[in-house]
Amino acid sequence: MTQRKIANEKKLAEGKLATLRQDNEELKKSFSEDNLDFYEEKELKLRLGLVRPGERTIIISQDQSLNQPDSLTAKVSSPKSNWQKWIDYFFGK
């Protein structure tokens, strides 16, 4: 490579580096301490189930059997005994 190409590539690389450093500084400013506190609190709540005093945790789960309309009507219409459920399971009633 010639000296001119090397100098040109060096200048381009230095420009990219300056742009990346500026972007990095802007990102650091955007993540102020308030944002970090909010993020930490969110993670503590999600991962560890911790809550602040006075707050309550509500856990919503999706029951797979409720998604099937046949099993829903069977549960609502008449409760079956255990042996009837086994017969239905094995013989597909």
C-alpha cells in the first residue's frame, strides 16, 4: 500500500473511532442513575419476586386445559369421579 492510502485509511478509522466514542458518551448519559435504579428494581421484582412495602404480587398463569373447549364444558357441566376420568383417558370418550 502506498503512504497516501494508509494515511487515508487511518483518517477514516480515526473518524469512526471519534463517532463511536461520542455515541458511547451519549449512551452513558442516557443511562443515568435513575434509569439504573429503575432497572435494578424491575429485575429484583421479576427475578426474585421482591416487592416494596405496601405492594402486592399477582401471578397470572395460563392453564392449558382451559384452552380446550371440550374439557372446559366437561369441568363446568358435571364433575366426574376419578375412575370416570381414567376411563375417558384410556378409551377416549
